[in-house]
Amino acid sequence: MSPGMVKMWISIAGIGLMFLAMITIYLSRFKLKGVFKILTAILAYVFLIGAGFTLLIVFLA
């Protein structure tokens, strides 16, 4: 695969992680209560940080 195609797939993975972060943040803020709210919030921010790192890799490479 060419370097451009690899960057494209990494970028798509980052966009997917951002989408997952958006869904889990919504669930944790409006739909869940108690322990599940805390766990989904932590998972959402892990997704968001992962998306940031993947897109940073693409922009700096």
C-alpha cells in the first residue's frame, strides 16, 4: 500500500474513534446513571484521546 493510502486508513480510524466518543459521551451524560455513567465517560475520553493521536500521526507524517 502506498503511504497516502495508509494515511487515509489511519484518518478513517480516527474519525471512527471520534464518532464512538460522541456516542459514548451522549450516553454517559443523558442516558445512564451511576457506575455505568462513569465507565462510559472514561471510555469516551479514551476514544477521544485515541482519535487525537491517530489524526496527529496523519498530520505530522
